[in-house]
Amino acid sequence: MNLNPATAIDGYKVDHRRQYPDNTEIVFSNLTARTTRREYTDHLVFFGLQYFIKSFLIKSWEEDFFKRPKDEVIRRFSRRINNYLGPNNVGTQHIADLHDLGYLPIKIMALPEGSVYSLRVPCLVIFNTDERFFWLTNYLETILSTNVWGMCTSATTAHQYKKILTAYALETDGSTEFVNWQGHDFSFRGMYGAEAAAMSGAAHLLSFTGTDTIPAIDFLEDFYGANSDLELVGGSVAATEHSVMCAGGMDNELETFRRLIQDIYPAGIVSIVSDSWDFWQVMTDFTVKLKEQILARDGKVVFRPDTGCPVKMICGDADAEIGSPEYKGAIECLWEVFGGSETKQGYKILDPHVGLIYGDSITIERATAICAGLKAKGFASTNVVFGIGSYTYQYVTRDTDGFAVKATFAKIAGENREIFKAPKTGDGTKNSAKGLVAVYKNDQGEFYLKDQASWDEVNNCEFVPVFENGKLLNEVTLTEVRERLAATI
């Protein structure tokens, strides 16, 4: 789709320019997460602004607006708006004036990407730098929101997985080395389009290195200075799918396993989906018959169950027949065949030649329950990898964390005005800050909001100038964002 930046707006914004009071000079807005539906945290991860700036504020506006002939830009805008609204008085002079200016007269200041901040604390502010284009601040609200909220939401979710897995790894393993691989992005096919998958997948890679969303790696190289030749951006292992296993035939499944681990992948890591027919037969029969070959490999065979309750499949089902594979769970079944070692913390860890990954219907709650269940059985949490899919990353909305762009300050005919909303019919969630806003850190390192601020406070707080008059001012790299985020765990 060839997006026209001049009409990449909610339709009701088309004529807001004329609705502002006469002689409006500046409109100042902020992006804030106002509330959350999450039960496990009231903190958010800030990520995605640099992508929005590079891809839309710079590339899209340059290529599809400023570098196109003015008459073509005006004709395209006029056609769309006239067809959309019918005869109207929106006009085109403001669009022509913007084209003549040659750049977006907008400034954005924001928290450093990778920051973890509290609800109701703005992560960025945006305002116009040329009084003629006061209308442009909130004209950009829609495209700013749609490009940033989702990446913040996915980054926050991945960060929570990372915190959980880190905590249990420290308690049961003593090392967090494996945690970076313990959360694996399986969401690509379930996302709302390839771009959404890459955006969310990039947010996942702030906390983990395991991914099946290859375009997320390209995304981070394009927009966040990553270089997969020089650093580990994201990676995975050889893996099968059901079509591969089923094509070999049910009666020949054992031979399919043998062929995979001896002939095709005699070394390295290979992940084999193991529940095409009878997962427990694989756990108690195939593993025994292939034990010698598996232990002789220089590498790891990872078994992947893909159906059933993840907690019961991995940790065991107390309601099943005592002593049965279902009662024991997959990790205990693998332990009985292959054994392993014990961590300094006193928990069992499987022989390095075998492992387990579960990638169906994993949630924050289930991941926590699995880690707790393994710990209760005396096993380290690092015995399992979690495939985190679209149920986690797609089953969200802007309201998951209540993201909203709101104007809180305007300058009209030389007069500074604090503007705000406080609906009497609401519960306070939609109440906005008042006036200019600044963000500071307290002694505990927590960000906090100061509204009714001065321009001096806005310019000398935790906000960093990021974009001004068509230029990216401060560029961050994936490495910097990862390090900043990791420091909060």
C-alpha cells in the first residue's frame, strides 16, 4: 500500500485546523499509557519511536509528499478529501504551505527507548515549531499512536516473560545464561500482517534472542542499527513441522526420528515436533530405543509437544493414573531415560543432549505455573523453552495499556493555556495532565510526571530531543536499548 502521509489520519481530523481558536500558535501533546488490563505489572517498556520517525516522519513524508510535485500533492489530497467528505471548505492552502516549507515543523522529545516507566507518566511529547502549523501536532496523533502503542505493548510483555524466567533460573539453575533463548517468538503467522509481525517481533528481541520471525531481524537492522554479522540479533535452530513427520507415515515414525537425528542432523540442535500421533509413546518408547544415538550426538535433540494443557504436559497431571507418563509429565519422563545433573541450588537439569520446547497457548500465567511446577518437582526451570505466539502478542489492543495522545497545552494569541480533560462521567482513567509536562526520576530511579511545568523544565528533564524539523536528532541502537532494558531486571 502506498500510504499518503497527508491523509494518514482519522477522518475527523481533516478539518480540526479550522476548529481551533483563531490565532492558535502552538499545540503541545503527549503520549501516555493511562491504565492497564495486566494484573502482573503497572510499568511499561518504551520502544518503537525511532522506527516511527525513520519510516514515517522522514521516509514517507519525504518520498510521498515533499519530493513530489506540489500540484500532484494538492490534487491527490483534494481528490481524497472531496470524495470522502463531499463538497467542503477544508481547503488546500495549508497543505500547499507545508509543501513549500519542505519539512515537518515538529519536535518530539521522549524517554530513552528501553526505559521502563510507570502508568500515567508520558513517554514522549510532541509540538509544532512553526506557529503556522499548530494543527500538525494532533494531525499526527493517529499515525503516531498506531505505530508506537503495539511495540510498547509487546516489549512490555516480553520483558515480563524475561523477568519471570530470570527469577526462576536464578532460584533453580543459578545461571541466567540460557534465559535469552528460553523465550522464543512463534507469533509471525498469527499476527495482523507481516509489518505487525516484524514490529512485535523486534520488541520481543529486546528481551530474548530466540525467534522464528526472521523479518524482525531485518527490521532491527533497518531501524535500530543492528548488524547480524557483528552481533546476535536473533536466531533459531533446525526444526520440523507436522507435515514433515506425518509424511513419513505413522508406522514409520520411529525411523523418521532416527533419520532426523542421525542422517540429516548428526550434530547440533534439532527440534522435533513429537505429538503428531502419540507424544507419550515418543517420551517412553522412542527415547529408549534412540537413547544411544541421541547421547552419541554432538548436540541436542529438543522434543516439542504441541497439544494439551502446557502445564500438565510439562509438569505432570496429578489427576492422571499414578506412575503413568501423563502423571509424571514430559520433563520427568526425559529424566528417567537420560538423567542429567544437579545444579548448585539442588535442582535437576536434563542431560545436555535432550531438551523440551512447548509452543502452543503459552501465556504469562502458564509460563509462571510451569516454572513453579518444575521447581516443586525438583527440576530447574531452564529445562524448557517457551514458544511465545500470537495469543500473547496479537491478543491485545491499544486499551491493554490505555495508550492515548492528548493535548495539554496551547499558545493562543500569545497567551499560554493549560488544557485538559476530566469527564465527570468517567472514573478518572481518561483525565489528562494539565499544561506542559516534564518527567523526572526520583531517588529510587522511578520516573514521575510533573505537569503544569515550564518550558525550561520540559527542556531539562528526562526527555531527550529525538526529532525536530524533519531530522532525527538522537539515534539509538539495538544494543543500547537491550542494555537499558536489561538493567531494570
